[in-house]
Amino acid sequence: MQRSKSRKGIGGRPRKEPTTVIRLPLPVAEIARQLADGLLPMGGMKQLFEQQHGREQMGFYARLRDRRKDDSELQACIEDVISKLESAADPDKPGMLLGKIQSGKTRAFLGVMARAFDFDYEIAIVLTKGTKTLATQTVKRIARDFREFIDDDEVILFDIMQTPDSLTKAELRRKIVIVAKKQVNNLSRVKALFDDEKYASLRTRRILLIDDEADMASIRFTKKSNDPDFDQGTIANQMDDLRRSFRVSFLQVTATPYALYLQPGDYENSTKTKAVFHPKRPAFTEILPIHSAYVGGDDYFGGHGADDPRYYLYVEVDDREHDALRVEDNRVIRDDRLWTSDSIKALRRAIITFLLAIVVRRLQQRKLDQPPQKYAMIVHNDTQRAAHDWQWSTVGKLAKLFEKAADDDDAKLKSAFDEAYADLKKSIEADAGFMPTRKEAYIELKHLLSDGELNVQRVNSDVQLEPLLDSETAELRLRTKANIFIGGSILDRGITVPNLISFYYGRNPKRMQADTVLQHSRMYGARPKADLAVTRFYTSRGVYNRLVQIHSLETALRQAFLNGAHEDGVVFIQSDARNGFVPCAPSKISVSDVVAIKPSGILLPTKFDTIAQTHLNKTMKSLDNLIPGRAIGSKAFTEITLENAIAILDAIEPTLVLDDEGSFEWGAMKGLLRYYASNAHGKVQLLAESGRRLDRQASGDRSGLSILGTAELRSLVLAPRAAPALILLKQDGGPALGWKAGPFWWPMIASPPGAKPCVFATKVAA
């Protein structure tokens, strides 16, 4: 039976306390049988009753938590997500669970799902990336974590495309988990299930909608020619239809949230669309804690010294080699020059080093009495299937070449081995790990090749993916000791490649989208430290430098949430379009009011007038107490605290009234100030000038340069400094210059010259 107690929940609706699940202990006959068989000591009967009764009184998440052994940080994260969903002021706005690539997001949202079942949620719908593989992987993962609940008939789980012919009354009384791809037919089937009169009761139940990889397919805007309005993509419209039809709490889950954070706060107020869209920007963000075994961007792009094994992760590849592998050309990669061709120099090295890394790790495991592992390498050089065929053919030829060389004890293999051995030795010694002798390692390498333990497979839309997956985990199955997977986009989001220790990456568009590139990073995830010491990442210098910048983007965004720099409702996303990357596809933020701030960029209100003179006079008197007198007219910066700067802006804001054509977000200005000040020990540089007489007709320069005026002030603002600048220009104002009243203070914010460019959307949910 269930016990529940009503109280206020989402949107003020009554909701239940967490459900307590109570079942009877073992039947008396079963206890008697165990006693008769000597399986249960007489003194243990009471203990058995107490233990079983106590266990079964525990809620869904308590049992899941104990079985998975969730650490305290993950437990707190899960409780915080549920608490924020429950206390949401606007239930239509989603929440965000923000993790890193391959950081355990699925584990976390399954914990949230179990905890939601402890409350009065009765249905969970999990939306996955639109591939059958990921949907299958998600179903298997839920089945594994929820096995106890499914076996005990507390939960029913199914893929929407494999819905039982008819759900029984008993099944309808259980908690229901539905997995659906973000694909038109799948989402139509979800809606049809709830619209079916046989299951009318489902429409009254409380639903937790979990959008896994929430920035993928869930948000896209389209525009027809000769039509000024935008519409959503089909998938986004179907998701909105689900959200408006039922009692849904919506949780977004992703590691690349840029498009979601850059959405308008309210589509209804957008001048770019007449349609009414459900909110996409998260009302709250819960940061998924990073577990101790996580390997990610800090390891690959954080900058490390030669005494750190991570220093050796990156190996440079010539751009011409990546290009040679894009289009089949037997003149560029000749069969008779596979040992010597510069066109595949890094690829050749990558494969030999990968094979030697496997030898080393298996010898290390043998030495420690650990089970020897199988390992994987990815070649992700292009999206085109024809290119995959060319790469598969080339790698296959190299594999046969190496196998024959191992059988013949060819000196060319020994030379390639020596180069790989010297490379791995440096990182393993930096890790204080065991390095076998050259002789032992070379013998094992030849055995690995001679035994046919190198398997090369394509993974793309031309290849049936299901046979490549492990039947239990739905991860790519490692069939041999050494596995090389060659493919494109199908290897990104959600696909887990176990024991990945080599990544050859050649994707190099003119402008990278940060969210897409991060999702390619299959080498991230829970990795043993000893694996990291033999791991290598092969790409060009240009791509590597852009990946470093994208890592900075991710780090800055996460830090902004951790240190509270987003508290004014502005989410900062670093980007650098000039150097080749943007946060996300432009179509995802077409209806957003996006503001970009460059180094030394200026943000200021324009197209405004003042309030009436009587009210203005009162504010000007209070500002006299806030603005240091020594700063006015000094032609130099005066350092003030962030709190003082915010107080000044709070006082100025009500004195300026935007015109009908004006658009300015004071929250953005304050948020920008907080963000940059957080990197400058909470300090702000103040510059204040008086006696300015700008005519209102000439006050529309959004760059702020002409409003600054003199070359002297421009030079001062552009000079190097670490802190943001608050610039106050006291205008005489008055009707003679076109203003309602005067004098008044006109504020500007200037970012530090050395700062990274930032992108943010206005009207962000606080």
C-alpha cells in the first residue's frame, strides 16, 4: 500500500510527500521452510523480519542509492534537482542538470527519476538522441539500474516503438518508464499512447519528462522565404505539444547547454515570432559533481609540465595528412610506400603506439594480478561515408603490413616500435608506472599482431550498428585485444567506447561549433590513471588550439555557475568567431536577443530619455554619496568594490527611460560587471567625467566610442587592465539638448582588453 500526505507542490498544486513503499515480509510458510532446512537460525527470525521490513520501507532512490553506492555529492545533487523541480515558481520552465562529457549524466538522471517516484510522479519519459542505438543503450541502462523495481512489479519499462499490445490494469498501476528517440514517429507514438481512451487515466498522472542531450534536436528554428516569422523544428514542436498537454515537469540533461542558455526568457515577447513556444531556457541549473576517476578537458587541454603524464597526450598531425585521408587517391597514399609515406606518418605512428600501449597495459595488469583488458582506438577524420571507406581501406592495409612484418621480424616494424616505445616510456615514467623492457614489449607486440588481435571496423550509417554493440551494455563491443573504430558523427553523443586510449581526430571545419566538437570527445570519461599514461590524442595544431579555446569556454561557463557570476540572470559563454568557433549552430538561437562582448568592448544604454526633473534631482543627490568625489574629472581610474559599482548602477537605472525603439538589459550590464570582477578579486575600475553636453539626437552610438568622446579617454579605456571598467559620463542634459531633464549620469561597462570574448542572451531566467 502507499501512504501519502498532501502539500503544496509545483505551481501551488497539492502534491504528496515521498511515497513509502511497505510490503509484508517473507510469508510464514517460507520462513518455516527455511527453519526446517536449517537455512535460518531460530535467533535470526526476528532479525530477518526487521531487516526485510526496513529495506522494503525504503523508497525507490534509497534502494537504488544503496545498491549503486552513490557518493554523498551525487546524492545531494539528485536531492537538489528534485527540490528545485518541486518548488519551481513556473512549472512550464525547465530545469537543467549540467554535466561534463561522459561524466555520469545517465547515472544522475536515473537517480533523479527514482527520487521522483518517491514523490507523486508516476510516469517518466526519457527522450534520447534520434538514433536506435542510443535508445537501445538507454533502455538497457535503465533496465540494469531499475532491475529490482522491474522484477518486483513496481516499474514497467519499454521503448515507445515496442509498446506492449495492451497495458493491463496491473501494469497501469505501476510506475511507468518510457524511452523515445527524438524522432517524429517516436514522439507521435508517445502522444498517441496518452490520447488512447483505453489509457485515459495516464493523462491525469504526473510526468517527469527527461530530455537527454537536450540541445540536440530539441531546439531549432526555421524561417521560410518571404516570411518574417520564425517557426520551430518539428521535433521541438512535438515536445512542446507534450509539455502543454499533460502535468509535466521538464528536466534538461546535457554537457553542451549553450543553445539552451542563449534562448529568450519569453518567446511570447519576441518580435521575431508570432507563435507561442514553451520555454527552453532553464530556470535553474544544477551542476553534476565530477567524480574522482573522470578524465576530461582539464587533462587534455589544461596545460601540464613534462613531469606529468598528461603532457604527452597530444601528438601533432600535419593538416595535409588529414586531407589525404578525406578523398581516395592512390597517388597520395601509395601501397608501395605505406612504411615511408609522409601522407600517413602520424596515422602509422598512432596505430603502432596504440598496439604497444595495449601490450604495456596488459603486462602491467598481469604484474598486478588484474584481469587483462581489451582496448579501443577511434579514427574520426570526416563525416562522409566515402571518406570512411578510404580510411578503413588504408588502416586495413597498414594492419596487414604490420602483421606480415611481425611474422617476418621486419626491421621496419622494429624501427616504428622503437619510436613508440620512446614516446610511451616518457609518460609512463612521469606516472611512476611499470615499463617493460624493450625486448619483452617487442616480443609481445609481435605476438599481438601475429595472433590477429587487431580488428578494424567502420561505424557509420552504412554499417548495421546493432551487431557491433555489447548485448548487455549497448556499448561498442571490443571483440579483440586491439579494436580500431572508423566513423563520423555516429560516434559522438551517447555512444560509449570502453577503454579508449587512442583518438585520431581530423574534423576541421572553417568554423567549429563548440557544442558539436565537445560531443566528439569520446576519449573523456571514467578512465584509470594508468590508461591515461598510455593514451594519445592525434590532431592538427590548428584544431588543437581551437579545442583549447573551447575548453576555456566550458570551464568559464561552469565556473560562472559555481562562483555565482550568473546570479543577475546572465549566462556567459565565451566564443571566438575570428579564430574559428562559435557556441552552437546559429539556427538554434535565431529568435534570441544575443549580445556579444569583445575584449575592450563597451556595453551602454542608448535611445533613452531621462525621468522628470523633480525625481531626477533626488537620485542625483544620492549618487553624490556613492560616486567618490576624487574620481570625477581625474582622467584616471579609481578602484572601487563590485558592491559599490552595482549600487551606482542600481541608482542610475530608474533615471533613464528607454524609447519605444530602445532595448537595453540592466541585468546584462550588472551580470557582465560581476563576471569580469570575479576574475579580478571583486574589483572594478571607475572612470567619471562631468560637464558633457551631448545632444540627444547624437546619442545612438551603440559602440560607445563617439559617446566617450576624446582620444585621451578612448586610449585610457583601451589600455591594459585586469578589471572591468565602469565609466560614468555626467551629461548636462536639459531641453536645449533634447533631453527631458538634466544633469544625469550615463553609465558604460568596458570589458578588460585581455579578456575572452563573451556571448550571452538577455532576459535570462534568474
